[in-house]
Amino acid sequence: MMSMVTGRVLGFLDGALVWDITRNLALNGLGAYLVTRLSSVRRAITVSHYRAKDQLVLALVFGAFSAAGNFIGIPVHGALANTRIVGPIAGGLIGGPLVGIGAGFLGGAVRFSMGGYTALAALVSNVIAGLISGLVHRRLGARRITVPVALGTAVLAELNLKACILLMSKPFAQAWQLERAIAIPTILANAAAVVIFLLVVRDVYREQEKMKAEATQQALLAQAELQMLKAQVNPHFLYNTLTTVGALTRTDPEAARTVIKDLSVFLRRSLDRGEEMTTLADELQTVELYLSLQKARFGARVQGDIQVPPELLGLILPVFILQPLVENAIKHGIGPRREGGTVTLRAGREAQGAWIEVRDDGLGIEERDLERLNLKGGSPSETGLGLGLQHVHRRLRLIFGPASGLVLSSPGPDRGTVARLTLPAQAMP
């Protein structure tokens, strides 16, 4: 009995027809892969809530697939065995009812314009296929559609196509002869094509989730770097500042009150802020507070000079990114010198973004020390940098990527040091 049924099924299958449909199936798979490499399509597929523009993009893409299916169709008994229906099914499953119906209408309209006794049935069934798959999308959501669900939806849409052809096409005998010849191979091939489309799109979803996970990890790392940097506010700086306050209370109480006020504001800005990004203007306020506190301690030995064009004050920066550079310049550059020196902060534009320099005229760094630190030639070594500067460099890289970073340079001993931050175009105001 089983052999008789198998024989009848195989009798419906034409070897050349199966081969042609399989070829078209491969073309659909290749097309699905290529089109999902387009940024506009990837964005439309991966958004959590479709805008009208996203739905239009998807409807046009899947409509184009449906229309193309007509032109690679195989003539059989005065009609076409093709993959036209794959577009609206895949479009509906991925984009919802509007995408499925839109794609179905586009592909069906092209088929209708080609004429033939199945033209009207092809148009109607194509639109219904988009509606069926779109309702499945509405019920489950694109990311929860499994392979069995996609297969079931494709088979249901194909059965609807067969029913439309048998009910709407004249003469009925010719329509019946057509479906006897193509029903099984087209159902199998088009269902497989829909699954291939789904698998390709699910690969896009996986890539997106991986990128999101990496972005989240980068954000967490940047936040951890900031917390470590905050925790590293030099205890000696606090001790020395409070010692200065104690001395001023006896000689200049008004100056002592000013220092206490500046210290309070500095600590609040440095330690209690929840945001991770700020503007250059805001960072300069923190730097000015820090310089004011250091001047209270060192007097005229510490001078500050800020030269920043007004148009760059809106530059986007990680919070607390400049103070460690100024602290390093005072501690290792001008602090050890009896006559002190000046810390100069400059900023400017360059072809690919902007730069910020913290320059001192202090002790400088000998060439062999630059080589030991592996900073010469603009290739900062995180292992050679001090801990605070390591955090500055890593935070820039984590937030802005490899186009950003910190580079130290020095003309030589007693000629000062330059700490230069490079920022990409995305940091520009």
C-alpha cells in the first residue's frame, strides 16, 4: 500500500521541474543573504518598533523578491511554477501584515500584468499569503518565529494559492492539470525558501544581539574605569589641601573659606556625578577648580593657561578625563621644580575630529624614558603609562574606538611634557 502511494506522489514530480525549482530556491537564498548585507535593510529588519519608513523598505524589498520570482518562473501548462509567493510570506513573517500585503500586491501585480488564465488568482493569493504570514507575525513577533512555524505558514499559504487557482482560473481542467504537475514540488521548494529566508534573517538578529552585548560590555567597562578613576583621587591631594586650609585659617580666613568651598564643589563634581559623558566646557570648570586648589597650596609656582576656541566648548568627552592629565603635569612636571611653571590646556580641530593638549613647561621626559614607556611615535603603551593615564587612555578607546587615545611626548629634559588626546568626529559638537 505504501509503495503505491509513494509511486503516485513521485508520479506527480517532474525531474526537470524539480531541478528548475531547486535552482530558483538557491537564487532566493543567495538573494536573501545579499540583501540583508544592505545597511538600510538590516536596520529595518532589526528595529524593535517599525516606523512607516521601515515598513516601506521591507515591503519594497520583499515585493521585489516576489516580482523577481515571476521572471524566473518555469512555464507549465500555460502558467508559471515560480517562487513569487516566497516574498510576501517571508515579508509578512518578518515585517508584519502591512509588509506582507504590500509585498504580495507588488509581486502579484507584476504577475497579473503578464497575463494568463491564472493571473487574477496569482494576484489574490499573493496578497492573502502576505496577510496570513503577517497575522502570524502579529501573534508571535518576528524573533519568536521558529522553523516549524515558518514551514507551517508557508504550506498554508501555498495551499491557499492552490485553492485560489482551482476556484478562480478557467478552464478548471487546465488549472487542475497544472496543480497536479506543480503542487508538491512548489509547496516543498517554496516552504524551504521561506525557511532559508528566516534563517538568514535570524543570523542578522544574532549579529545584532552580539553587537548589543559587546556595546553593553564596553559601556560597563567604561563605567568601571570611571569608578576606578574616581576612587583614585589622590589622598595626598586631599591631605595637602586640608593642611593648606588649616594654615590659611590663621593667616587668611577668607581665603580658607574660598578653598573649602572650591574643594567641596570639586569633590562633588568629581565623585558624585552619575553621567558618563559631558562637554569640554564642563570639564574645564573641573580643571579650573583643581588649579585653584593647587594655587592655594603652591602659590605663584603653579599657573594655568586655558586656550580653547569657543566653538569647541561643546565637544563631547567622558567625565573626569582632563583632571588626571593636569594632576600629572603638576605632580611630575612643574611641582618638583623650585620655580614651578605653567600648565597650558589647548584644543583644536583636525581632519578626522579634534585634539586636546595638556602641556607643561616642567621637567620633561628624556628620550630613553619615552622609548621605555613605548610612547614614542604615537603608540601609547598601557603597561608603561601611570595608572591614572592608563584609565584615561582606555576610557577613550572603550567609548570612541581605536581612532581615539592618549599620546605623551616631550622635547626633552627641562622642556616640558605634552599629553595629547585625540578624539574622533563623533565627539564634535
